[in-house]
Amino acid sequence: MKIQTRPSTPSLIFIVPLLVLGNACSSIQSSQATDSDRPPNFIIILADDLGYGDLGVYGSTLIQTPNLDRMAAEGVRLTSFYSSANVCTAARGGLLTGRYPIRLDLVHDVARPSNDVGLASDEITLAEVLKSQGYHTGLVGKWHLGDKPEQSPILQGFDEFFGLLHSNDMLPLALYRGRESIEEPVDQRTLTQGYTAESVRFIEANREKPFFLYLSHTFPHVPLHVSDRFSGSSHAGLYGDVVEELDWSVGEILHTLHRLGLQEHTMVVFLSDNGPWWEGSSGNLRDRKSTAWEGGLRVPFIAWWPGVLPAGTTSDEPAMNIDLFPTFVSAAGGQVPSDRKIDGQDIFLMLRDGAGSPHEVLYLFDGDRLAAVRSGRWKLVIESKYGNALVRLNHKNSYYGKGLLFDMEKDPSENYSFTREYPDIVKRLNEFLQRGEEGLSPTIPKRMWSVPGRCQNLCVE
């Protein structure tokens, strides 16, 4: 694998959702006075199954998240940020490679001890690119891109690994340091505290060099566990307690950066891998995890970089977790791989200057099926589930015929379709669908595009 690099630029840190900085390196340099020529640090903080409406700054009244609320007050909050998938493994693959998960063959099932699903060794991760540019890279928390020896995060660009290889509801469950199991069975009540302590140690140990920290929390994925310190702390049951402990963890990371004088050299991004599962709030969004409705794919996203990103700003421009790969690589002074399609776009100017989204269209999947497209304020939904049936909303014999068109500015809850009122918009978004078929094929199964048999009021496959 050969990765080209170019001169380095200032440092950044991202905390779950990641930001894309692209070709904005010179802009970053001119806007940030530093006492070092080293490139920026990056921190991604990823929650697992956290709902769009579970943070105070996104409308929660039962769960208190003062640290994340402060992070948003001091940074940039995106309100139309999407995951590239509605389940764990695929979402993580998209985030770390900048590619739609369907290109990675991660869309048919999540990685389990009982299967071989995982990130292919020839895929290039964000950690690999940054490591080639002199970064020290660390993963703390959940990997979930394969638990076989040849799928270890240590072989995918991470210098250090402390965490779990898969979800906490799968057995056998062991806590690893590097490639060695250090605790089995795992006391899950200690995980958030342990991840936080390890992250603080990592930052302190690498304060003099550029680093990339990927803090991938286990929770609030079920089964839920919380330390005694936070048990009963919220007004939202055990789930709320878990989220409030995650908020504490974010506060510890930000405090460490301030204590070490790294806050202006680090960009931190916070996001979730997908919408909430059995518990948690989607806010005013429709549905939840494992669907392509907004509640399954739209996630909270906060970017923090004092002195570089404007404080207290909000943008409704669409972006996706695949954008973090090109954003970080460019900010670090590198170039994205040229031997494969990188679907993500640099969103740094969107974050810093309030620019429009660099995406003409975003493709929204349900597993291996293209279920919707988002372009600007418009979203066209072409399929959903009804009971155990798959409903094709754009089939010629369907009641709707051309899908459901939603105005996401007026109706983010996806309640009312404007397919009749805006035929030109519908036509344009259907052209994007056709382009997606051509651009992503042969990875998209043909069954996504033509349904056999006859349909009555609703077309069901």
C-alpha cells in the first residue's frame, strides 16, 4: 500500500461525528497561530446506539449532558448529519474508510464471533493514512470490524488498542490490550470509566507528537451497564444514567486537553454510529435503528476546536460520517488514496465558515438496499418495511409510483409527502438514484432496482 503525503498543517481533534477538512489546510494555518509546526491532533468520540434526541442540546429534558452542551456552545453543531449505515459494523466501516459500506461488503450482517464479517485487509483506514504521516494512533473501546486474529485493529493502522472486539451482547466477551486478552469475563460496569482513563493516558503520553484517538464507546448499546457513581443519576432510567456517564467522559477528555494546553491544537468530534435501539429518543425524527428513516440514520454531531471553529454555531447542511476521513487527512497535510473511490467530502469550510454542503446527494441505505436519497432540503424515500414485507414506494404499480418526497426543513419528521407538488424535484432525485446504481454497481444488488411480480396499492417484495 502506497500513500502519498504532502506538507503537514495544524492539528485537530474530532469527537464522534468526524469532520472533513479537505483542501482547507492553508486556511487553517492562516487562522490558527500555534507555537509548533506539527499537524493537528484528531479525536473522534463515538457513541453506540445513541439517539438524536438524547442530548440536552438536541432537546432532551430527562437526560442531563452539560459537557456535550458546553462543547456545542463552544463549537459547531450539525443538525442534518447522517451515519453511512443504520447498524454498528457497516457504520464503523464507513467512518474509518470514507466509503459507503456497500463498497466494503459489510452490509449483510454485523461482525460476530460466529461469522467472518470484517473489514478487508486491503481497505485503507483513516488510522493507516495518518500513521503514514507520522501520527501515533490509538483505538479505545469497541472495534466491531472483525474479531479474528487477521482482522485486529493493530493490523488496520492502530498503534494501540484497548477495548472490545465486538458488541457487548456477544460472547465470548473479552477486554483486550493490543492483541492480548486482559479480562474475561468483562465487568461492563467499569468500561466507560476504563475507556476514559485509557484515553486520558493516551493523550498525556502523546502530548508532544501528533496523535489520532478514536474513542469508540460500548454504550448505550444493550445490555446497559453503568458505574456505581452514575447509577440513579438521571431521570431516564438506566439508559439515562449510561448517557450521563458518557457525558462525564467527554468532559474528562476536554478538561485534559485544556490542562495540557492542547485545546487549540486539537479537533474533537462527537457523534453516534446510528439511531437508538430499544430505548433512547429519536427526538422529532421518524423511527429508529435498523431503518433508513431519519431516526435510524440521522445522528447528533458536534465539532469542537477553540480558536478555529466558531463557537455556538449550528448548520442544517447535510453531511455524513464518511466525510471525516477526507477532512482529517487533508487537515493533516495528506491526500486521500487515489486507487479507490472515496465517497466522503471535505466539510471543513462547512464547519468553519458556514458553507453549503459539498454533497450534491447522499445515499441512504438499509442494509444492502438503497432506500432513500438526500439532496439539499429534499429527501426521496423509495422503500420501507411494513410488518415483515418490503414495500417499494417507487415501483410503477405502487400507489405512490415515484416515492415519497419530504421537505426536511419544514418536516424533518417525514410525515407529509410533496411528490405531487414538486415533480421536477422528484425527477431530479430519481436521476440521482439512477446515478447511484451506476456509480455503486456492481455492489448494489439488482433486486434493489426492479421488483418481480405485480403490485397492487403497495408494491411488496
